[in-house]
Amino acid sequence: MLVVDSQVHIWENVMLPAWHRQIETYSKDDLLAEMATAGVDAVLLHPPGAVEGGNELALAAAAAHPDKFAVLGHVPPDTPDESRELLEARLTQPGYLGLRYIFALPGRENWPHDGTMDWIYQTCEEKGLPLGLLAFSFLPKVAEVAERHPGLRLLIDHLGVQPSAKDDAAFETLPDLLALAKYPNVAVKLSDAPVHSSAEYPYRNIHDHIHRIFDAFGPERCFWGTDLSREPCSYRQCVTMFTEELPWLTGNDLELVMGRALCNWIGWDLPA
């Protein structure tokens, strides 16, 4: 079974925010070593939003290991003229498959609402690029985008939940997420799941929430993943939580969720 992680960060000579591992460098080689111990075949890299040079670091990893890494990067949406040129240049590089955005930093909170992102939506739709969004706070807005851009493949981060919330409180946004399932151009990453439970492994108190998401979106639009630098457990346990502890996830559905469906969605041609 092909196992592909839908989100991991790498970084160099910088400290990520406190909710991530507090080490100055987490390199592609560090990640490759952890992947080997966990049984993870490939990873979709997401350059950290607040880190300069993150796109270049991820692209270098994808160029060095095209069978292990691909990239959902970002260009500044508030400088469209310059960013269009930058995006064109990056798309010529191996492994740069699409874009992904968070809006948690000061000055970016209104970007999903004030028109700043409009050219990104249009460009991704025209070019066939998947677009990832940390969208827990504006899931109804995603519905508007999905309707307006039916050819745009949208990818919702982290179960659609608030990043710091746990247990049932984390899933207060679940109705808004499930409402998006009717749009065939919206998919969801089942990533970061252990973070959102106060229980011990295998975090059974959130399994029903994950099951509801799976039932709504189906195996071709649900993608396993981690956001590894935030996880409270081992990388291997992030895998086995899904492969061994969810009795309703088996057979072809399991193979799709653990990697094949993500590859199909983002256009990553990995061997079986």
C-alpha cells in the first residue's frame, strides 16, 4: 500500500511557532529518516507560511527526491503582478504541484473575504492547480468559492477544525465542513488528528468525527496526513491510527485514504 502524507513542513535555521517542534532545523534528511521508520513512502511538503525561503527549501527537496517529495507552495496574494511571474517560474520546477494558504498572521485575516485571494482562485482553476486552505474560520466562504470556480480543486486542511482545539470542541465546525461535501471539487485532509484529542493513542474519542467526515466526502476526497511537527505521538502511530485502529476503513478505501486518492487529486504520478 502506498502511504503518502498530505502535509509536513521542513525548515532551516529558524524557529517555527511554539505549537511546532522547537528545533532550528528539520531537514529533508531528518524527514526521510523518520519516514523510513514510520513506513511512509512520500510526503507533500507545505512551506511554513511565516518562513522566508521555505518554498525554495521544499523545491530543493523535491528536485533531489522526486519520488519522495512534492510541494504545495505559496506566492504572496497581495502583490498579484509580481506573484504571477513568481508562480510561473516556480511551476517550471519539478514537484511544484499547487498552492496552499493560511491566514493566521497579522494583516492576512481578511484575505479570504476582501478579494485578495480572487486572482489565486482564478489562476489555480485556469491552470488546473490544487489549492489548499486552512479554512476552519471561513468554511462557508469556501462554499462560495467552490460554486464560483467549479474547476478549482480545493483541499481543506486538518479536518476543518480550529488548530488549537481538542475533543468535541475541536469539531464545532464539523457541520460547516460536512456542508462542503456536496461540492465535488472540495476534498479534506484527515491530517493533524492526534493533536485534537486529549485521550491517549489511538485517540478513540475523535474516531466518530473522522468517520462522519469520511462518510460525507468518501475515500477519493479524504486524505491521511500528519502535520508532523505538531504531533503528540510517533510518526508510526500517526500511520497505524488509520491503518489498524479504524475498523470501518479497509480494503480499497484504506488504500485511497492513505495515499492514492491524494496523488490523484493533486496530480502526483507516483508508482504503486
